[in-house]
Amino acid sequence: APVFAQERYSARVAENNAAGALVLRVRATDADWGQNARVRYRLSEGRVRGAPLSSYVSVQAETG
């Protein structure tokens, strides 16, 4: 299973950030070899003030 560099991540977001601003970077590695060692990232969908979380933030699947 992938192992994250930190057990827990958190970030504070300044109000009115520009679209595309970096908020947080996470890192995980997998001890497998080749394609099985590939790690992809995604957000679990939730809601913030009634709107989908994805309308506020996104994640780069390949880089975290």
C-alpha cells in the first residue's frame, strides 16, 4: 500500500487566492515495482456550504 510522507496534512488558505494557487502538496510512495508502484491522488467528494468541494479545490492526480 502507498505510504504518505506525513501521517497528517493540513493547510490554511488565504481568502481570495488566485485560481490555480498552490495550497498544499502531499507525497506518497509505494514499494512495489513498475506500474504497481504508481501513486495517483484524488479528493474524496464532500460539500462546503452546500457546494461541491471540487468547486473550491482540485488535485493534480499525478503529482499530489
